[in-house]
Amino acid sequence: MKPEDVVYKLWPELEWISDETLREKTAEVWRRALSRSVLTPEDLYRIPFTLLAGPDLKVSFMDHKRCVVHIARESGAKMNEFFGEDLPVNMDVLISGAILADVGKLLEYELDEKGRAIQGSYGRYLRHPFSGVSLAEECGIPPEVCHIIAAHAAEGDLVKRSTEAYVVHHADFMTFLPFKNKS
């Protein structure tokens, strides 16, 4: 890693991916997304992680995303510890998928005249699971990781999720639904 690499500064969790090729491909997806987005790395620490929880949401995109990655990693490790070969979790696939799950939001979101995140015209047609998979495939991300990106949101309710996809899906929703359902 180059010290000036903004993606590794955003995502120190990339170092948890032991497969160097997968780690670098995962970072490259984020580089491409940032290069095509109106959002800056600084915006990711400022904008809310979802547009569905109302205007008072203070949790940033990066706070939520990094929390999901940490929860997914801990969950996968515990599953490996307790279930072993009966339900093995590929930790590199899991971590890469968790890091990439919402990368498509960089194409889905735009900023309004006050600098607030809104769904852009691209996002009205292609939600982030679709644009995320497209970016990932461009960078040579393997299908088992693309599956996590595709299946982490509601779109994944229509497919048979892998174990790793279930873990990321539940880590994401357990840290989203309580905000969405706050009264």
C-alpha cells in the first residue's frame, strides 16, 4: 500500500483480506467508484449512510459501512469457531464483500445545492447492488464476492444467499433497521 492511497485510508480493514490479489482488486473497485462519483472521500464521513431513515440521521456512510465490516468479520470468525467445517465461512470473501456491499452508492448518490446526499438520476434506474456488481466485475472481483454485493439488500431476497452473503446481509440490516424504524 502506498501511504497516500486514499482507499486504504478509508478502509484500513482491507488489510484483513489475506489474499493480496483480492485485497488489491477490492481497493481498485473503490478507486474506480470514487473516480466516477461526485462524492469525495470527505463526503463519505459527512453524508448519512442511508436516505431511508429521515433527515435527522447523523450516522455517516463510513461509520455505518465500517461497523458492518467489523460485525461481519466477528460473526464469521465465531461461526468458524463454533461450526467449523459444518458451515465454513471464507473470511476473505466475507470481508471483501462487506467492504464492497455499498460501493455502488457512490454512483447512486448525488449532492443537492445544499450539499446533501440525494438519489441521483442514475440511482433511480440502477440501485447500488447493481452498480456495485458492475464496478466489481470490471475489476475482476470473483463471483462469490459479487454475489454478496448483489444479495446484501432487498434484491437478495429473490436468490439463494451464500453463507457469507447472509452474514453481510444481516450485519447490514441489524445496523440499518433500528434507525429506519425509530419513531
